[in-house]
Amino acid sequence: MSRVLYFAINLCMEHHVYFWLKEDRQNDNDLVFFEKGIEALLLSPNVASGHWGKPAATAERTVTDHSFDYAISLKFDSMESHNDYQEGDSIHDEFISRFKEWWSKVLVMDLA
């Protein structure tokens, strides 16, 4: 059996955001509201695709961090689309305005 390797030029970028919510927001009503806010981010016209979730139930390893509450992974067709999302996207701006006081920590990792 032979293997064929495919290489593609990645013309897009990915934006990964990890959220640690404050203890007082760890209730069913607030979590549902936060999840709806995250889902709204996927509707931004600047976002090509994306998904969100909670830490996966993978094995505990020293290199794996399960401590966050939610994460979102967004793909953009270009750096310009990402920049438009960061500066002036009404859906993104509303999310930050509504929830910025809810998290104790947020970590962003971008991949190009």
C-alpha cells in the first residue's frame, strides 16, 4: 500500500479563542446565553467557517490543557477578512461588549 501526500497552500488563517468563565457565570442560564453568543459569531459575514465547543474528553496528559470552559475556532479566507472581523464587525463587537466581563481569562492563538 502506498501513501500519497498532498500539500496545499494555505491562503486562509485560523483564529482560536479559549475562554475561562468566572465562577459566578457557571450556571445553566448563563452558559446557555454564552453558547448562543458564541454561535452568533459563526454568522459573521467575515467568517468562512468555524465551530465551538468545550474541552474534549481526551486522556489526561502533561501537554493537554482541559482547564478552559469554551473554545471557538474560526477560519477566514484572508488576513483582511480576519482584520475586518477584529475591527468593526458588529457581531464580534456585540459579543465582546456583552461578555467581556464574564471571563476570568481569554487566550487567543492565530494560525496562518
